[in-house]
Amino acid sequence: MFQNPSLFADQICLPTIFKNYDGNPPEIDIKKENITLQTGVSQNLTCKSNEPIMWANYTRMYNWVPPIETIEFNRTANLYNETRAVLTLENVSTKMVGMYYCVKKQSYYDSRHLTLDRLVKMNQASRIYIYVNDPAHPLVPIDGIVFKVYRGDFFESPCKATLPNMDVEFYRINEGDGTQLSNTTKTNIRFGPLKVVPTKSAEYMFTMSRGMIIDKTTQRETGTYWCIVEDQNGNKKFKKFILYVNESSGNFVMLRKDNNLSVINVRRNADGITPPINIVFTYLSYPAIITYYWLNDRGQKIIAGHNGKYELSHTDTHVKLRINEPKVFDTGIYTVFVTAGNAARSLRMEVYVYAKPIVQMQSKFVKTGEQVSFLCRSIGFPRPEIFFMFQPCSNKPKWTNCFSQAPIASDWDSSSSDIVSEPSARRSPRGKPEIKIAMSRVLPHIATRPGVMYCRATNSEGSEVTQADLLVSDLPDAITMKIAHPKETITVGDNVTVVCSALVYNYTNDITFTRKGINMTEVCTKYSKELYAEQARFTIESIQHEDGGMYSCQVKTIYDTYETRDLHLQVLDPVRPILKSGKSNKTLVVELTSPLRLKCDVIGTPDPKIIWLKDGNKVVPENVSNHVQLNRTTLTFEFLREEDLGIYECRAENKMGSIYKYWKVLEREVEVRKLEEALRTMK
């Protein structure tokens, strides 16, 4: 039975280097050896001194960092004014039971080989023991803790009672047998002095406490230890821990997760603020001086600072990573690598930052009838589910009706066969597996009419909806300015019509034409249902050379800004069609299966329209054989067949006139036969 392990640490023989220390010990505002706090309360302990001081907690063998915070500050820069340190215990629990020390900093760092209790005797520290009254936990929780020490080391039990009026018994289980250690004859296992305390509520009842200490551990001490507490009514409760004793006494590092946490889950509090994340690992090492670094699950080294995002710190027993203002992107695995001498260990912690989804999707501009794919990507934790809904727009009142109503809940669809299946949804657009906070889905859609595609991402923290416009039009650009008539080259005397088109999605029907900085009149504006565009046009009748030049179209956007497109009109003199070769008739004697090319070498302004005829019938491109190729000025045969023989005609015409060219295509063998018959007749 024991009250506090550190009270008896000075009974161990340790090498001591004495220094001359002067002055009074630090003064704790509560001048008691111990106090008992009720579970759930808060308590501040203030310590003051004329030297820099700090609060420390101590256990000889196992690492104990209670969930507390300390504040140190100087009142003034005057060396002789008080320096204060405040120990804050919030929401007190049995995890905070133990001895707390207020220590002069200089002595603490100069005398690392000494125990804190030795510094108390040297007036360099003061101490107070904290008990917590929690009927449900008479022992400080230590289940599952495994301790590893080396042969010959000093080991002190971590079994602590939460109240001063508790009996504690120790048992060791080795190969299934329980032995009460107080009945053993082992000379290296001993107990602290028995402390008898009268019970205030019972005149003839006493309670006792003491600690167990193992000097110079051997492998025989390996095993499971039970700490049993019995009250005055015979009620018993117990806790256990495991002790391993290693043979080697070389360099080593031991790491353990603080409070046996397997993962850290963080959520926003009632004020909508996500508290900082503290990843704390307990370590024990030889030598005591360590180096360490942290990595995230992307293999990136975490650097302190980063605009205050990360804080790295360590004590004699703990390494700590603090993540301030955590976001969902901080979800991941964090690994610490600790090195002491030539020994190294690593330990990792999974962190999950719960967050409402954020969602993204891009608008699409396609031609009518094209297939388009909407990619909706969401970030959140837990990983969000994604739902789609498409809301088409009617032509009245044009595009604006798409925003006149909110999506209906029943219209959301995540089970459509159009939606990419779940295995594909677990991959990013580049084919890589999605991270734990990301989800992507793709919805293919045939663009028959414009509308709005909605995407909703949902998880336990909330929902978020985004939208993307589906813009449908056969226009090649948001604003176009082109010649509607004539389709060919403009020549003097033509009636010319110019049209300016602007997509209704982003532009109004406020369209004006200018030439040389002067607004043009007689402009006609109307809406095109086929193109989903506002259109304005003007016509120049019987155009002349002086009508040529630069024309501009200015369109007002729905955001009250203006955009401009320009068009240059070139007016040429008309020229009737002529043949560059000068020959309009030609007879060709060819052999079957040989290639043949007929070229209509005609020029004119505007470019003449050309049609081809064979034996008086029009040659239609889609009706020609696969061995025949036809373009505007050339008819090509890859090889001639008998049905290809005949009279071919090329007709070229523009507004100034027309011209013709003929080819008579004959088979060579027919001509030879006629010549032979003619010779026989002459004889």
C-alpha cells in the first residue's frame, strides 16, 4: 500500500553532485501537504518566488503528464520582484492524481540527476499532492499499460489510489498464479513506510497507504502486477499493469500513446470553433537527450511555425505536436520519429477532423446534342455522399427562369444508372484513389436544352449544395460577329447583311453597331430560340468600295459591363469566270484501269459556283463510287471502269456570268479497232 511513489524515491542511492543553493523555497498559495478535489471542478494553484520557477509533475518510472496547463510570468523586469507560476486544473479527473512540484528553473536544469524530492529538501522546490474524490474510480486508471525496464534498473509501481483513505494491496501473476507481494521474501522488492491515517467519519477506523519499489530489477520481476484497493467494508477494486525486464542496458527508446488513445477525433464546439489538436506521446529513453521530428501521411516534414499552424515541444517524458485552428485538410496520419543515441523508434497517430462538406463543380458550354460529363468533387469528414439533380430551362422567360425555384428534395438522384459506379467514385479524376476526406462522382448528360446541374454533398456534419450551368448553343463563341449574306466574297453591288449574336446566359439584348466611332441606326434585334442567343443585324444595300472597313458590335452583359467584337468588310470588283488554260473542249483516249484526273481551272470574283455533269446528268458527291473523288474544282478517278467512259462537263457561274468545259473520255482499244476497219475499206 502507498500514498505516492515519488515520496520514497530518495531512499534509492543515487550519485549526487551538491551545489551551494541559497534562498527560500518557492511558496505555494495552498500551504498543505495534500488536498482533495471533487471530480469535475476546476482549481488554480499559484506559486511565487524571487527566482524564475516552473511547475512539474513527477513519477520515477512511468511517464505521467496530467491534462493541465501552466502559465509563467514575471511581474516586472526587477530581479527581486516575485516570479509567479500558475497551475490550472480544469474539469478535474482521477488522471490528475499525483504529486506536483513548484521548482526553481535554474536548479531543475542544473540538477537533472537529482529527484524533485531531493530538490525539495534543498529548498529549491515545493510540492503538493492532489487527490480526487471520484467514488467510481478508487484507483488512477492504468489498464493496459506495459512497462519495459532493463536488468538492474529501479522500478516504481504506477498504482495510485485516488483518495488518502484507501488500502492498496499488490499481487503479481506469473504463469497464472497470483502471489501477494507483501508475503514474498524477495529482498529487491520493498514497500514504502506504512502511513496510518485516522478516518474522520469513524472514531475507531484507520486507513493505511504505502508504495511498492523494486530495486535492481531482474528478469524474475517480469509479469503482470495487480493493484487491489479494499475499503473498510471489504469492497475491493483492482487495476493491473505489465512489467518487462530486458537483459540489455544499451541505448533504447520506448514510445507510448498518451492516455492509450488509438485515434483523435475533433469536432466543432457549440460556438462553431474547432479546438486545437494535441498529439502527445510518452517516451522513455537512454540516453535521456533525444532528437525527434514529425511527418504527415504525405511524407512531408512538419515545421514549427507555419503562420502559427504547428507547435512542436517536448519535455523529459513527452513529445507533443499541436495543430492550431484545425481544418478538414489536417485529417491524416502523423508520425513522430525519436532517436536517443543509436536507438530509434517511431509511433503514429490517426487524426480525423470532422467537417461539413465543401463542394465544387464547373459549368459546361456545349453544342446541342453533345454528351457532357459533370464532375462533382467534395471535401469533408466523414467522407460525403453525393447526389445530383438537373433542372432544365424553358425559353420563356429565356435563361432567367433557371434560378426562379429551389431544387425539390424528391428530385435528387444518386442511384441513376448514369452515375459512375461506387468503385470509380472512390478515385480522383486522374485515376488515383481518393483520400479519406474526398469524394468524386461523374454524371454523363446529353445536352438537349440548357439548365442548371445541382450537386449536393452530405455527411454527419451537414450538407452543402453547389450548381453548374449547362450552356447549350451552336455558336462557336459567347459573342460572334459575322456576315450572314452573301456567303461568298463581297463584291460591288451586293446586298450585305451582318449579324451579331450574344448568348442569352451572360448577355442582354442591348446590342449596338458602330463604324468609325459612330453608332449605326436601323438595327434589328431579336432572340434566337435555336441558338439561345440575342441577335442584332444590319444590311447594306448595293455595297460600294467606300462601304468597306472595320465595323464593331458592342453588347451589354448581365453584369452591366460591355464587350466588343470587330469585323472587317472587304469589297472587291466582280470578275466573270474564265478558264486559265483557255481550252474549253478536250478528248481523252485512255485505257481501262488507268487513273484519270479532270481539273476545272476556272477563276472569277466572287468565286464561281461549280457543278459537274456526266452525259448531261449532275454528278452528286454522295452518289459517286468509292474509286472516284470529287471536290469543287477536281474530279479524280483512282482507276477507270467501262461505266466511267463518257462526256464530262464542268459549269462555273457567278453573278457576272458563266463558262463551260468538256471532256470526252474514250477507251483506247475502240479507237484502234475503228482505224483498222477504215484501212480495210480503203483497200
